Amino acid sequence: MSRLLENISKGLISKEEIPIPNFQVVATPEEARKAAQEIGGEIVVKALIPIGKRKKAGLVKFAKDAEDTKIIAAELLGKTVQFYPINKVLIEKKLNIKEELFVSITIDKNKQVPIIIASVVGGIDIEELSRQYPEKISKTMVNPLIGLPKYKSREIWSGLGMTSTKLKQCSTILDRLYQVFLKYDCTILEVNPLVLTKEGIVKVAAVVMGVDDLAIFRQKEIEPYLEVGSERSWKPLTDLEKQVVSVNEADPYRGTARYTEMDNGEIGFMCGGGGASLLLFDALLNLGVKPANYTEFGGNPPEKKVYGLAKAIISKPGIKGLFVCGNITSNTQVDKLARGIVRAVKESNKDPKKFPILVRYAGVNEAIGKQIIEEAGIEYYGDNITMEEAASLMVKRIEVLRK
Amino acid sequence: MAILINKETKIAIQGITGREASMVTKHMLDYGTKIIAGITPGKFGENVYGVPVYNTMKEACIKHEINTSIIYVPPAFVMDAVMEAVDNNLKFIVIITENIPIHDTVKCLYYAKKAGAIVVGPNTAGLINPEDRVKIGPLGGDNAERCFVPGSIGVISRSGGMTAETSWMIKRAGKGVTTSIGIGGDPLIGSSPKSLLALFEQDKKTEAVLMFSEPGTRFEEDVADFIKEGGFTKTLIAYVAGRFTEQLPEGTVFGHAGAIIEGGLGKPSIKIKMLREAGVKVAENYDNIIEFLEEL
């Protein structure tokens, strides 16, 4: 999932005529002061970084005037939170809140349809909401082939006890939010809080918008604004991770190579297949050896990709050996794999006698692969042992080094 | 016997002229699978290893008896392809394509379900029935015998690679499989382990089922409930991979897109606990499945 920063997501919903408070985006405390002056009154200052639960993290603050805004902006700007430096803040008019509401649209993975969660209590996160006010929440499944008829939006809010102009405003907003959810291939569109002001107007005070990475090909309009996190976790990529991303993207349509660096770890982990990699990582940990990285590769990668991946794995400082293992494959050419690994090992000046390497790979052309690997002095197995037996042999090789 | 596919399975491949689809077509044909037709718009009159190509499913269905579709079209066209198969009354659809936008997957699965069609996938390596020599998708490649021999065990796995490896472990234990199924690596799929267990329960030949599980989804929790309700009464052996992912920050995805722990849901430790409470034989190490198989 890719997130959009709040200024972008607010811009997109505003385009669909969903009411939002006035805001400006600034990069310095002085700009913040000016923006606050222009907007006038009490101000909300929000750090513009793509992480959830910003309020809890102290990244959403209230200022009573322009000078106060400047001080708060100065505190936030330049800080780094969860690896994200705060380069910009959003300066927004503080709404005169009478009531806070909640509405979220997402896809229910069990029911396999879009689900709308609405509540007449807002401003707290959904987990707490479910715990404290289960009776004030409504959950509605949507028929994906039809979408959300307008009457459903009314039913949702009316069912929560809402009436009069508030009901009309909230229903129209929900109706438009659902259109936004569809239009931009959202995986989540959450408004928390949706605010009823003392003036009687309903506005979106805060919005979280996540977009399906797999739909980016048809979301050209917003593509430049998508904050793509690491594919593996919500943090920026390390240098080695970036190196593997470029190896993978140099030839994007043949095979895949993914790499995630782990803290510390003793051995390079080069395993194939999503399921097999999970199994093998567990197996090594159970046997008392921590891998220095997580990897999966597969789909018959060309030699160059195997080489690039192996080279990156081996280059992590402090690792003592390399474990190459995968399930029996029907398409991966073991000879290409062998050539890529052997080249990376040689170029990295690793001597298999001092830097144990073990390969367990059975697939296409494995006889040639075996020959290439064994000629380089590397231990090779095919389907004569199981994957866990291979892991346990690898651990034995590392234990010898420890002595 | 087996589930979902047998000697009566008559297949049309949507997107048959693609590079990968045509190679897989050859492997399937060589294995003995009945591929009746291929669909690629604009390529009527061509053939792929002797399989005639049609512009539309409708034309193929007029000429031939077809009951199964394999979808190999690019992600952006999958939704249309599924609707085409469903509207031509096909009741079994296997979606091999991966990286389909989630909004499209939601619509496809809903559309098929409403019409009473069974979907396997998306993002599956396919399924195989070695006794009848029917295989669908790339599973087994051009050397299916290496991992898949006929027998009495059913296999369910999200990972295609582990569908093969697990079937090979069964062979190593001196047994074989009725049907081995890669259910697909996406968070939203047509046939869940629970729905497949319901079919294995009905299959006389299947004595026990082996399930390879990963983090994410509620599949195993649903299986545990299903067993407690009496929906599956045969032996179920399971292995849950990826226990280490519980130590990582939530939202980290390793392996398949579906392998994600969110909001405290999808943890392997909880799956293992619930499966064990339902009487499932959960292997501590993957190799232990061999001992469980020998006890059968």
C-alpha cells in the first residue's frame, strides 16, 4: 500500500466537493507564522510524514495564534520520526468542534467486499472505539458490482441516530468518499474525525488515504504523490536494500529478487520461494543461527540477477557464511543460479573453506549446476536431503567456525 | 478420485498465446491434460501446440464442450476474462495471473460466487491430480512426476513452491497425493483452505490432508472452527511457517502478499494454538510431517 500525505489526500477529496478546513503547507517556522496569520484564529499544526497515528505520536498540535504556530512548527520541523524527516508541516484552521464522528472505507478480507465502518463517536482510533463504544459503530458491506447507493449512506447515519441537516451532510460526504475510494483504487480511506462544527457544518478534519500498489498503472494522476514505503516494511530502504532493488529492476520481467536487511545476524540468507523462505528462516533461528537478512528470489532469475543478489548478501559486514536453499522448483535453472553465485563468491574473495557456503537447490539443469558449484569448492545438495536437513548442515558449518 | 479436476476436466486457456501460457500449455498437454481451446482476441485460426485459438470464449464454447478456464491474461484484463468465463457458464476458473488490483479481484470473486462458479487463485501455481494425469497451471513444470505421485493425501498450500515440496515430502514418506492445490498467494482468493477441506471431506480417496500455512489471513482459524463444527473429520496435518515474523513490526510483508499480520490478526502462534485445539496434527518442524504421515 502506498500512502498519500494529508495535503494531497485532502486536495483529492476537496476536488469531489467534500468540505475540508483551509490549510497551507510550509517548510519553515516563519512561513508557518505567515500562513497562520493568513488563515486566522486557532491553528492545527501537523507533521507531513506518511505514518499512521500521528496524534498519538505527538505530531498533531494546536496553536492559539500565529506566534504560537511558529514555535510549534520550529519544534516539529527537522525532527525525524520512524525514519521520516519532517520537512514540511500542514497549517490548518482549527475547527470549532461540536461533535466528532468517524467513517472508514476499506476492503473486508474475510467477506471479500468493501466495508464501511461509521461511528457517531470520533477522534479516537478504531481499536479504542470498538472497545469503548461498540453500540455506536455500524458496519456495512457493499456489493462491489453495484457500489454504494445513496440511500445506503442515509441508512448508515440514520441508523446511528442521526437526523436533520447533519444527516444530509454526512450522507453526501459518505457518498462522495465512496466515489473517491473507487476512483483512486484505495485500500483504505479513513476520516477521523469527521467534524460537526458549532456553525453546523460537517467537515473532514483528518483523512488517511492508502492506494493499492497494484493499481498504480491506472492511477497516473496521483502516482507522483504516492509515498511508497519499503515493500517489506514501513521504513525507508537501507543502502543494501536499494542495491538489490536496482538489481531487480534492471531486468524487471525475468525472475524476482527481494532483500530485507535484518539487524545483526550471522549468515547470508539466500532462499527461494515465498513459503520456503519463511520456513527456512524459522529453521535457522530454531537451530540458533540468526540470518543477517531475509530474501526471496524465484521465477527463474537470469544469472545477472542471481549474481547481483548474492553479491549484496555477501557484502553485508560481519557475515560468516552463505546459505542458499529453496524448494524443489519446476522452472528455476540451477545452472544459471550456480554461475551467478560462483561469480559473486569469487569476486568477493570469499574462500569456501573459511566462509562456508551451502547450496540446496533442485530444479531444471541441476546436473550442470551441481558441477559448477562443486568445482568452485562449494557444498551442493539436490533433492537428496530435505530443506530442514540443509539448514541443520549449514548451522553445523557455522558452529565449527565458532569453536 | 480427486477434487476439482479429473478426466472430465475440459479446459480453455484465456491468454493462451502469451509466452509463459504457451510453454505451460505444452507441459500440461504432455502430462495428459485435456486442453480443448485457447482464447486470445484477434488470434482466431492460430493454434498453440495444436490447441485451436478463438477470439472469444463464446465461439470456443459453441464449437467445443468446455467446463474449466485457466486465466493467463495480464492483470488489467483479468476482471473481464473472469466475467467472460462466468457468462459462458464455466463453473471452474483458475486465475494464474498475479498483481491484480484488489478492487478488480473483489469484483471477480463476487461475480463468480454469485454464478456458482468455483475460483482457485489468483496468483496460484495451479493444481494437479496425478492419478488422472490432469494438471492446471505451471505446478510441476515439465517434470511433475518428481514431486507428484498418486496416493491418498490432499495438499493445500498458499505457496506454489511448497505445494510441490510438500507433495515431494509425501512421496518421500512412501505415499502420494489425490489432489495438490496451490491456493494462491494473495490476501483475497477464491478457494480458501476451509472450502477445499469441505471438498476433500467428500472425496472417498482422500484419507488425510496436509496443509502448509503462512502468516496472515484467518484461513487457519476458520479451519479450526470448521473442524470443531464437524465439517472435516479426516486427519489434518499442518505446518505453519513464518513464526519469526511475529517479532517484526506489524504490517511487514514477507513472501506472499497475503502473508501480513495486521491488527494482531494472522499470527502463526495463534494459528498453531487454534489448530491444535481442534485436534489438528501441527508439526513443530516441517520434517516432522513425514513422521505424522508414517503414523497414518
